Amino acid sequence: MVELGIRIELYEHVTGIGVDSEGYLGAILRDDGYQGVSAPAVGHFVALNSLRAGEIGEGPAVRGDGGPFLRVRHVEHHLRPVRDGETASWSRTEEPVTVLVLHSPIGVGATSDDPSIAELLRRYAADGWNLNIGSDSPLYPAYKAATTG
């Protein structure tokens, strides 16, 4: 088994692998809490139902480019630096982690008033995910609704 982190970047338009997605809206991140038999490579699919996204087809952020899946866009390796058998004092991690970066489409115009987006963000937050939605993002009202009660 390999420990995995997941970062789902939210966009207005998700493009093909190797092409930048358009209209970045924010991201949700969990750098622990997932195990896999291996680290999926760029282009491989990750099942949405294993990511706390709710029922398939529920809410705008669960539409993947492969049905109930999202493609891995990047694989980031955060290594555990070891010096003389111990974790280096400057290290930010005690354990190595591989973070899978996924892109999820939200869609133009579906970001400001859709209550299902706030509910989806609330579910992720309740499961220990970090919500990284800036105040300049159209998702910010949904983020505030999800995190303030």
C-alpha cells in the first residue's frame, strides 16, 4: 500500500491532459487519509466515490471527464528527507506522501448561487479536507456558507 494525498483543483473549464484548464476557482486538499495499491500516473482515473464527493451525479463538482472518475493531472512527490537515520530538522513532513492532482469542472455561472456547491464543500470540510478558496473566487460565497454553519 502507498499513502496518497489528493488535491482537487476546481475550474470553470477542464481541458485535456497536457493543456491548462481555464478559470481557476480554488482547490480542496487532503494530504493524508488515502491508500492505494500504487500511485496512479498522469492520465489514470480516480473514482469519485472514494473521494467523499457524494453520490455520483450529485452536485456540479462531481462531473468527471470519464464518467464517475477524474483523471490524474499531476503527481507530486513530497519526500521525507532523512539525515543520519532521522527525519531532517527542516522537514515539513514526518512521512513521505504522494499527492494526486485532479481537475474538476464546476462550470461558468454555476458558482455563485448553487446551494449544492456549498453542501459539497461542507462535506469535504467535515471529512478533514482543507478548502483553499480565495475571497476573489466566485466560489467564495459557497465557501463561507460551507464553513460558517
